[in-house]
Amino acid sequence: MTPELTVLALAGLLQVAQFAIFSVLANLQVGPRVAMGPRDHAPALTGQAGRAQRALNNHFEGLILFTLAVVVVTLGGQASGLTAACAWIYLIARILYVPAYLFGWTPWRSVIWAAGATATLIMIAASLL
């Protein structure tokens, strides 16, 4: 398996871990009655539960582009040391993004996000060369 595909698998596991963090924090905030209900009128999450939800959603959005980058690099036969390094930068940035968002590390949350997004864009550009 290429390093890029390995990182993609690990990013999927990170998404599961983020979902677990979000679920625990949200359940603590709203209680099991609301969490297990139909949530037709779910309350807005605040504090760390709201931040965990937004970080999770942000990773879903980033994971779409990162998956695209891995697919075009891998299927296009453009995997290289550069694309492997970018994949690892993406994953490290996404791991750091979780506590950065949960604990409100300003401006570092945005810097960390930008590092992951830039690594993804470099991978996509490298696939075209």
C-alpha cells in the first residue's frame, strides 16, 4: 500500500475518533433522552460539544478533498516523496486541529487548518505534473 493510502486509512480512523469525542461531549450536554430521541428539534450544541461538532464537520469537508488527492495521485501513478510527505502533513495537521478547535487555540487553529489544506492542494497539483 502506498504511504498516501495508508494515511487515508488513518484519516478515516481519525474521523471515527472525532465522532466518538463529539458523541460523548454532545451526550453529556443534552442528556441521553435527547441523544436517543428523534431530534426533530435538536438543541444547538455549545461550548466544547459545539466545537467538537464543528471540527468533525470540518474534517468531513477536508477529507473529501484529501481523498480526491490520494485517488488521483495513486491511480495517476504520481505518488512520490513529496506526495507522501504532504499526506503525512495533512494527517498531523488534522490530528492537531482537534485540540486546537476544542480548546480555542487562536490563531493556531487556522494555521493548522491551512497547513493541512495546503498539503492537500500540493498533492492535487503534483498529480497533474
